[in-house]
Amino acid sequence: MSERSEEAAAGLARIEGYLMSQAALQEAHTESQAFVRALTWLGPGEQAEISERFAQHHLRLRREILAATVARAAELRGEYAYRYGRLCRRATGLAVGVLALWTAALILLCRF
């Protein structure tokens, strides 16, 4: 990949991240406002404070879930890389073994 296309991909990833964060922020505020609407006995100042706290809690949970997902993805990447390497070594060993047996069989057949 050229430097320019890598730069473009990085720029697109930043834009995507920004859009996702804005969507999460909007979702947090929407959910917090829906939650607070049910608390009719609270005054406007109390509703605003609870709404803000709810939104912050919602965003914190999302960050924690995202961090856990990223950590698990890294674990799986390592585990699958290890398994793939092991599979490649086994396949190579099997191919070498089959080739050796085939060569030995040909040598034996050619002697007789």
C-alpha cells in the first residue's frame, strides 16, 4: 500500500471514529432524556443533573465495553495466529513426509 493510500485510510478511520463517538454521545443523551422524563416529580434542575449523570454513566459503560472488546480481539488475534502457525507447520511436515514416502516408493520401484 502506498503512503498516500495509508494516509487516506488513516484519515477515513479518524472520521469514522469521530462519527461513531458523536452517535454514541447522541444516544447517551437521548437515553438519559427518556429516563428522566419518567421522573416527573423532579424539578427541571434535578432532571438536568440526573440526565447528565445518566449520559456520563452510559458513555463510561460504552467505553468499558469497547475496551473489553478490543482486548478480546487482541487475545483472539494472538490465539489464531498461534493456531495458524501450528497448522502451517503441521501441513508442511505432512507434505514433506508424503513427499519423502513417495520418493522412497519410487526409488524402490525403480530398483526392481
